[in-house]
Amino acid sequence: MFGPLIGRELRSHLLTYRFALSAVLLGGLVVGSSLILGFTYDRQLSAYGESKIAREQKLSESTDFRTLQWQGLQQEKPPNALSVFIVGLERELSRSVTISTRQSKLGRSKYSSALYTLFPPPDLLYIINIVGSLLAVLFAFNAISGDHEDGTLRLVMSNAVPRHVVLLAKWLGGYVALMAPFLAAILLALLLTSALTSFQLTGAEWGAFAAILGVAALYLSVFYTLALAVSIYTRRSSTSLVVNFLIWVVLVLAIPNVAPIVARALVTIPSPGAIAGERAAIRTAAWRSMRGRDWRNMSREDRDALRAKTEEDVEQKTARLIDDYSRRLESQVSAGVAMARISPSSSFVYATAALAGAGLEDYSGLRQYIERYRLQYVEAIETIEQDRRRQTEGIEDRHERDEIREAPVDPDDLPTFAPYRRPMGEILATNDIDLLILIVLNGVFFLVAYVGFLKFDLVD
């Protein structure tokens, strides 16, 4: 009896305008979005290749080694192929960074567009989070109440079918009907994007993409099961639709957007402008204190030592200021993330963006990698400088010495800028709480629906 019930449920969905419109809507959104982002990915690859050639040419033509030390070298992260489907924080991660012996400075994203800032193309993450969850509600809001109103449920139950079998068939048949247009649209998008753009996934990226689809299936199941439970307890389709829509607004639109605002109010941090002012004040105060020194009676070695000590003190105080700001900012972000996780929408976004390599952990990890790379860059520059000093020992001709010291730098002598992609195990371990939330909510909502259906009065 279970098979025929599932078949009946599937037919009841597949033969409706709701299913046809969903298939057309999802096909247009998913395919259109992936093609737009796929062509953007092509431009990113082209720009990245041109930047790499220009950087190597700059090194080969450079005749000012000190400029390379102080002004530094601009580096960029390779484009992320998964950004064709999941953008996440990729626009922030793709910002160029200038590495020098003094600091690392982030620039603006080369791939940002004024038009996309006003009208950003929706990626698969947005489509599933907003459109998918709303469609899940529309597929299930009258699953029980609608059959009760037209008498179908009483007719089915007259065959002495166990209630848990009916409920499971309702859930499974409707959920398969919901996922079918999604999977078809994604498959079509993969085929067209691979054929028309440079989009290609590696083995690890295919695993991440499959995991993204798995998380999406869990997320859509949460809203489908929730709508099914509401349909049981409200008993009327019109009431179920209103209640489900209100719940959807709170979970998908309200909580994820309000949580960061509340976090900023609870955990206050100074503005970047205030931090910049404090850094300038530290440097000004340090060098002002040196003006009263008796420089005339100091040897050159003492003056150099004093300058070095002052610069070291400035760097230490600045580092403490930045560390304190970073800790407070991290606390604010953690508070916002914790509050946002009240909504399954936030858990879905965090987990999916992380799997795509464009999540919060990837952003902080890139910043840490940039600092580690800067230290490697400084070490490489110092090594090159020491080697050139040794080469010029004993050379009396100044022109020959300068020619050796300011010779172009071989790109192979500098460390390769290659931020790594976190392995799947690390991503799942970091975002296990988000996956657990989605799994638990599925179980809780189905249990609520099961208990309500056992008590459902067919006569009323």
C-alpha cells in the first residue's frame, strides 16, 4: 500500500500548475544565474592570467630593489570555480593584496562591478535559500489540510492504512516532487555552463559540490516538513498558508538580518577610522618624545639604536591595538553567528558558503595566510639582499656594485602566493553545528507532524 500512496502523492503534485511553474521558474533562475556567473568567471580567469604575466614582467624589468622592498608586490588569489554557483564571500576573497616588508594591504576587488553592486546576480545559494524554501512551503502547506477539506484523507484512511504510512507517503511523495525540478535545473546548468564557459571542477571541488547539494536537500526538507506539520495543526489550507508564510518571513528574512544588528549593539567595537587615528597618535607620540634628545652628543650608533628602539615600541603598541580590535571584532562576529543560527536559513548559508570555499572561516584563513606569506616574502627579500651584499664584497667600482644590488629579481626566488583550499574533513568539522541543526530540525518537525497526525480527527 505504501507504493501506491507515494505514486498518488507524486501524481497529485506533478499534474498541477504549481509544479509546472516551479520547474520553469527554477530552470530560468538556476541556468540563467550560472551562465551569468560563468561568463564572469571567464573574465576573472583572463584578468588573473594577465595580472600574473604583468607581475612577472615587472620583476624582470625592475631596476630598483628598494622599491620592491618598501612598495612591495601585488598578489591575487586564483578565481574559485565554485563561485559560478556559490558566490558567498568570494568578492571579498578576490581582493588584491600588496605585500611589502612593512605591511600587507588589501585593495579593492578587481572583479567588482557597479552594476552588480546595485543588482547582484542571484547565485544558487540565494535561489535555494529564498526561492527554494518558499517553494517547499507552497508544496506542503495543504498536504494534510487540503486532503481533509476535500474528503480525500477520509477516503484513504477508510482502507485501514496505518497513519504513519500515510504520513510518510505524503512526505516522501511531495518531497520528491519538490526536489525533481531543482535537480533537473542544476543538471542543465552544469551542462550548459561547462559547454559555454571555462567552468571546470576538480575532484575535490566535485566532492564539495555534491556536499552542497546534500546540505540544500536537508535545508529544503526542513521547510517542507515544517509546512507539513503546520498543515496538520491548522486543519484549513487558508490558515496553513498564512501561518507558514509568517514563519517563513521570520526564519528566512527577519532573524538572519536582525542578528548582526543586535550583535553590533551588544558587542561594541571602535570604527576603523578610530583605530587609524589611534595608530597615528601612537606614532606621533613616540617620535615627539625623541625631539628633546641631545642628538649632537650622541654617536651615530646610538642614534640608530634609539630610532630602532622607537620604531620597535611603535610596532609593539600598534600590534597590541590591532590584536585587541581583532579580538573584539571576532567576538562581535561570533555573537552574530550564534544568534543567527536560531534560523535554519543561517545554518544553511554558513555551511554552503564554507563548502564552496567562500565562508567566514575562509576569509579569516586568507587573512592569516597573507600575514604568513608576508613573513616569507620578507625572509626571501632579506636573503636576496644578503646574497647581493656578499657578491659585491671586494668590488670597488660603485657602478658595478649598484648594478648587482639593483638587478631584476627572479620570480622563482620569491615565495609562490597560493592560498590553499581547506580539505573537506576540516570544513565539515568546522561547520558540524550547522549540519547538526538542520538534521535535528528535520527530526523534530517530523516528530511534531507525526504526533499531530496521530491525533488528527477525520470527522471534524
